[in-house]
Amino acid sequence: MKKSRKGIGWKWGIFYTVVSLGIVAGIMVFVTHAAVLKGPDYWPTDDWHTSTPEKQGMKSEVLAGLFDQLEGQHMHSIVVTRNGYLVAEAYNQDLNKDAKQHIFSATKSVTSALTGIAMDEGKVKGLTQTLYDIFPDWIAFNTNEMRRQITIGELLTMTSSIHWNNDNEYSTNRMMATQVWPQYVISQPLDDVPGKVYTYSNGDAVLAGSALEKLVGEPLSDYANRKLFQPLGIKDVDWATDPSGVTNGAWGIHMTTREMAKFGYLYLHDGVWDGKQIVPKDWVSQSIAPYMVQESKEGDKRGYGFFWWMRALNQKDDIHIDNEIYSAIGSGGQRIAVIPKYNLVIAITGNNMEDAFFSDNFIVNNVVASIVSDKAIKENPDGQKQLNTKIAQFAQTSDPSGNTSTPSTVKP
């Protein structure tokens, strides 16, 4: 039975453009994060090394407090790493560290990474390359020539201006009822000139994935395995396609929670893994620059880059130049959060259908707040016992709303 999945980007109605997309003019403005990271002691290609929180400058008892914030949140698993060491890990009774889970729209951030890799190889001409250049035979380009202007950059920032109705996943459900999803998306009307309107859109990501697959000349899952997953030691990744066999750039990847953290760790280190540049450094910087900022009625702000979300540690602050927290986020609360200032990567899975950003508060108030030093602090057996007790209690819970280790046919 398919589950109805709420989207993640359109509940906040107020938004404004941070960078008036230089993509349109062929100029890309980007911001680099300025954090100076401690060099890795090792690379977790085979697996993560574990550590007590105290050895990484964290208080176990504060970290344990995050488990008191989970009532009604439907969290399924969490992995917390600092300085490349796994300091906390928890799964509910239906999962374990080897369980592959659907990361939903966090898939989009993988699509973004692969676009940067392909651009570095010359397979993608650039952010201003148009869909029309890639698919000149698509009939939709003849019925509305303005569609010919849509670029790769506009798809990545969800500013194609293609109409997309997110109410009850209306457009996504209509798309899923067709055989060739990219054809459905490109046939939709435009709300404005391409580059002018931001709308969180599975359709833009579907088009980005199909364009990338055409340009690399092989199934996107195969390209991802060779260029991205295998170097990180991520194995047996399942990635869904549409009924015609086109890889879905919007959702569909299944990973373990530990593997999700590896992807975040790659971005924490500017696309480098074990001495090799996997994702171009400039692409990482561009991807986590906020090209749009949404503001809620309560004044909370979050930005959107190339299929990545970002925010400040204080969510009411303006988006900081170093993007204090940037995340790959999927419906239900799937999240890969990277916090360069503290050398932190946090991976989370869940099934919170009301708020995909439910982890915001405990990431700041428990994970970040547990950090008291950049060096090891005195071991705290009582605090570690408290943390281990909370993890063991969480392992006895189950989510009646369902887990995410389900086939790729579920919605985004």
C-alpha cells in the first residue's frame, strides 16, 4: 500500500531571492564556508570508528537529552559523528545499522552531487545548458518556446517556473500516474519566465535527473555507484526509476543511516574523500549557497541552494555566509545535516508527516549544545550510562506509522 507523503518546502509561504540568479546570465555567484576543520584521523570507507562523546569534546548527558524530545516525532534512527567518529547511534526495534532505508527527497542532494561531478568531466556543459539542448525532440518545446530557456541551474534551484501544485501532492500524484515522468513535467504550463519563480518541485528534480542520465550516457544509478558511492564504501544502493526506466532524480535512493552520514562527511570535507576529490570543491560551495530564503510567519528562516537546505544555528538569524547548518532533507524527516563549525555530521530517518524539519530543535539544543571543547574532556561514566540507557530504551520503541525501509514505490 502506498503512503501519502507530504512535501517539505512549501509550508512557508514567504520567500525571497538571495542571489538574483546569475545563472541566467551565465555568471554563478557562490559562497564558501569558512570553517577550518580538523583533518581526519582516518576515512570511514570500511566503516565508522566509534568514540565516547567526551573524547570528542561532548557531554554525554546533554546528548542523551535529545531522546526526551522525540514523543510524537516518529524518529526511526540517528547517527551522530564528530571529528569523524561515531559518538551516538540509535535505531528503533524495527531497524538496525545494516537496514537500507528510503531517504526520500534527500535523494535530490545526491542528484546535485552527480551533476557537479558530470560538469567537472565535461559531460554537462554548465549551469546555463538548457533542457532543449539535451532533449531537442521533445514536443513540449514546440508548444511553448519559452520552455526552451529552462536551464540546468534553474532546475537545481527549483526556479524553472514550471507550474507545480504541492497541495496533497497533486502534481506528483498526477506525474506518477504516467509512464514517462519527465514528459509530464515539461508539458506543464509556466507560471512566469524561467528563473523568476521559486516553487519546491519534485518535477524540477525529475527533469534534472533525466537530463543528467542522458548526458552521462548510462543509468544514473550506475554512474552514481562508480563515481560517488563506491569510493565512499557505500554498497548495494537501490535507486528507483519511473515506469519507463528513467532514474528518478527526486527520490528513490535507499541507504543505511551510517551511509547517509558518509555522504554528509564527504561534503563536510569539501568533496574530498581519502585524498581524492570526488565532488569538485567549487561545486560543494555553490551547492550550499542560499539562492532563495523562506521565512515563516514566526520569523524562522531557511535557505535553498542546489537541492540542499541551509539555516543558521539560530533559525531567526539571517542565513550566515558560512551556512552554519546545511542539510539534505527528505519527506518524513530523513536528514543528512552538516555543521562545519563543529565538525559534525548527523544522519536521521523517520516518518514525521507533519514536519520534515522536526530535528531542528534537538540538533541545536542537544547535539550542538553538548559540545564544550574542541579537545577531549574528562570521561563521564554516569553521563555515558545515561546516554546508553536512552539508546536502549529507544531500541524498544516501534513506529506504528511505518518505517522507511520499504520498496522504492513509495512516494517522495
